[in-house]
Amino acid sequence: MDGTLIDSGLDITLSINHVRKVCYGLDPLSVQSVIDAINAPVRNLSEIFYGNPIYEERARKLFECHYYDQCIQNVTLYKGIPDLLENLSKNGFLMGVATNAPSVFAKRMLEHLEIDSFFKLIIGADNVDTPKPHPQMLHRHLEQYDYRSGTDYAWMIGDNTKDMEAAQRAGITGIFAGWGFSAQGEGDYFASSPDSLLDIIYQKDNV
């Protein structure tokens, strides 16, 4: 979701900086530094954002309270996403969202941007025992859609290594989205734009 469908970087950063200031008296971080930290394959976000290796309950509560209102203030869809979703929906593709964000924020943002109706299932980190790169989220989606391995075809489109690892562990194709938070990455395929993503999906040897 974040960095693939929607650009939520500014709102995430504003809420993190609110916690930094109120709880820890720290100076604000830039949007790019926050995005880089979130997409790093190995990291302790509490230590990076708040200088504390333990994500304290007071910090978590303050972030979630602030972000609930903040998350719909500046969020936007990436260019080409509305047309992409319309195209896939009209052609019978089943779509869902698997995000490591809490589901309450995911649903709030997708509803605000009026694209929630495209998705049959929206799963956040709070809906599974283990978030990505564990494949549990993807398995739940595949089960929901009665996916048949060897007969049906499934793609995981994401903007970081966790998405691509989750796809690999779930036994489906990973497509790295290079138009959002990360301009470079590796998957089974690389899509530089939503249009190029369509080209990959509609390859005759895949569909």
C-alpha cells in the first residue's frame, strides 16, 4: 500500500516528528530519511526514530492517536494508480491489500482516497500473527480468492524487499514497484510505472 498505491510519506513523518518532539525532545527528521528507514531490510525503527531500542507504550499511543487524524491530511495516489485499478477491475482481476501498517489506518486512507472498493480484502499487520516478509498475509489472500496453484496466477506488487521475500515464500510472482518509495529494487519483475506493470501482467505467457 504505502509506496505502491499511495504516497503517505509526509503524514507518517509528521506523526513521527510529533512523537520525537513531545516524548523525547528530538529535532524533526526529513521525509526521505523516514522512508529510507522504513524500507531498510533490517532495522529497529524505534531506535532510529526515537533513539530508544524499545518502542515505549507512550510513544506508540501518541503516534497512533496523532496519525489517525494526520494520515488523511496529505496522502495522495501515485500517478496512474486510478487507471490501473480501473483496468484490472474491469478485466476481472481480484485485488487485495497486504500492508504492514495497522488495518485501521490502511482502511481509513483507502476509503479517503475512494479506492477501497477495488479490494476484496485489506489485511494489516494487526490481522496476522507475523507480518511481511512472512507469507501469512499473502496466504490469507490466496485462500480468500480460492487460488489454485498451477491453474491460477497471482502477483505481489510492492516497493521493498519484505514484499518480494513474502511473494517468494508464498510461491507467487513478485513485481517490484519502482515508482513509489523506492526507485530501485529486485523482484521477479521490475515495473517502473503503473503502465509498465500492466504490460507485465498482460504478458501472454502469464495470463
